[in-house]
Amino acid sequence: MTDGYASLARTAFGYAGSQILYAAVRLGVPDALAGGPVPVGKLADALGADPAALKRLARALVVLGVVREAPPGQLALAEAGRPLCADHPRSMRSSVLLFGDPAVWRAWGALHDSVLTGEPAFDQVHGLPLFDHLAGDAGLSRIFNTAMREGTGHLAAEVPRAYDCGGARVVVDIGGGDGTLLAAILTAVPGARGILYDTAQGGAGAGETFRRANVAERCTVEAGDFFAGVPGGDLMLLKGILHDWDDRRCATLLRRCREAIHPGGRLLVIEPVMPARLDAPDAAGAVMSDIAMLVYTGGRERDRAEFGDLLAAGGFAPDGLTAPLGGTAIRVLAARPV
Ligand SMILES: C[S@@+](CC[C@H](N)C(=O)[O-])C[C@H]1O[C@@H](n2cnc3c(N)ncnc32)[C@H](O)[C@@H]1O
């Protein structure tokens, strides 16, 4: 088989690999193997699984490189499988649970319809938008928030290193989720206080994050709809927010930020910036995120010029762009009110 054919086949059957990981994590296989090798039969008993079927799943996990055979007849977690454990410092357990969840992967099944209509696949499959669906499903909402933390955790401390937040007095994280980014910025700027603004379900875990980071006494958590209004500050953050929405909704949100920002304040938009060329090193991340936004929310990734137009529509002007953070396509785009 040529490399090209093999790569095409891997992509064509890619969802099988995703569901193998999802089933393993949902059953608890990685955490059950974290302490050392376990015989397959004992693992099946512990997880309440059919021994023969679990053996077949385990073989697939060996082929995918996340589990290894540890003779005689035992299974062990491979090094590459460790991030599937809940307590790994760069855990992707909740991301696997989110992207393999039936609600999410069924939406991918309607990508074809999205391309025909331009409408988000998620809404077509479920009859309501992603964030409304999450509001009615507390379990999936918790998984979503933890998955966002997994994606933000390793980048959060890089933001205050890439952009000087030093003079900030009031930092507002709009759609700040579980507070991971705000906690990192307040840790880097000890004189600042913070406001996390999100829906009730989106910000549900933020208090705990602030307590763990020892910044709770400098933080408040406010719940509301960011299209209706946002709290004001002199450093306002939008991380992974604009790419969830079309241009019209983004312009509304940016105008709410413009109304609330303190004089002389700065807005930081933190998300992928689509590079000019598709052979750029950060292009793949931005492009895959862009197609995911079409499926999930009807949002999109944008290039510098598109961000410039969007900011202008909201009453802001670009004021600097950092290099990509941590090997991703995500950059900090600073803006000042005009
Ligand atoms: C993609 S997540 C990003 C979370 C976080 N900023 C991060 O990057 O990890 C989008 C966030 O926007 C919040 N959100 C969505 N619609 C909202 C609304 N109308 N008002 C306030 N927050 C909203 C969600 O609850 C979620 O926490």
C-alpha cells in the first residue's frame, strides 16, 4: 500500500479510531490501567464489560498505540495513552468524551447538509443550537467545560508572557468558561482583580478554579448573556468566543464590549488566526477548527483582514498580534477602542 493510500484509508475510517478511544475512556480503561498491568479478565470484571468484547477493544487500543500487551495475558497503559487519564497534567479525557459523545459526533454526520445550506450541522441534527443543548444537559455541559479547560490549560500561562497585561486593574473574561485563563492572568498580575462572565452553566466550575489558584478573593463570577451586555474592565478577554459566531453576532458582541470597556482599555481576542497560505505551519489547526465551527455553531475562523473588519464594526482597531501560542494556530490579537 502506498503512503498516500494508507493515509487516505486512515482518514476515511478516522471516526472508528475516535469511537474506540471514546468507548475506552467511557468504560474507564485508561484509569483502570494507570496503576500497572491488569489481566484482561480482571479488567472486564472491574469495568462490568463482556470479557471477549473487551479483549477485542483492547487489541484495537494496542494497534492505536494507547495500550500495550504486558505478558502473561495482561494489559498495560502505553506512554501515549497516559493523557487519557483524568489526573494527567495534560489530560484529554474530557475532550475524547466530548468529541465522541453521540450529540457531537452525530452532528458531524450532517456536515454534508451544512455545506449545502451554510447552516450549522448541530442545529439541523438536534433542532437547537449547541449552547442551548448544553443548557439542557448538565452532564454534557460539565464535559464541555472540562474539555475547554483541557484545551486552554496549557496555553493560559502563555498569554501574559506573549502580551504584557502588567498595567491591568480589572480583567474581564467574557465567556471565560471554568476560569482557567483568568486565573493564569491574575496569577501573573497580582494587583489586578477579575470578573468572569459566562452563562450559568458555562461558568459553573469557575469558583473552584479560582480557589485552587488562590485568586478567589480577587475574582467574581457573573452569569448572563453576552449579547445583551458585559461587565466593564480595562483588560477584556475573548478567548475562543468570536469563532463560535457569524459576523453579525460578533459585531453585536464587540459593540457590547466597546460600551463596557474602560477608557484606555484593551481587548484581547485569543483564537486561531487563519494564515494567508494553506502550507503555513499553523494552517492545519486553523482549517480543522474552522470546519468544526461550521458543524458545531455556524461560526468560523478568520484571517487578519477579516478580524480587522469585524473589530471596526464593533468600534475597535487592531493594536498588535502575537506569534502563535504553544505550537497551535491560536494568537493574541490586541485591539483598542476607537
Ligand atoms: C468555546 S467556549 C470557550 C471557553 C473559554 N473562553 C476557553 O477558551 O476555554 C465558549 C464559551 O462561551 C460561553 N457562552 C456561549 N454563549 C454565551 C452567551 N450568550 N453569553 C455568555 N456566555 C456564552 C459558553 O458557555 C462557553 O463557556
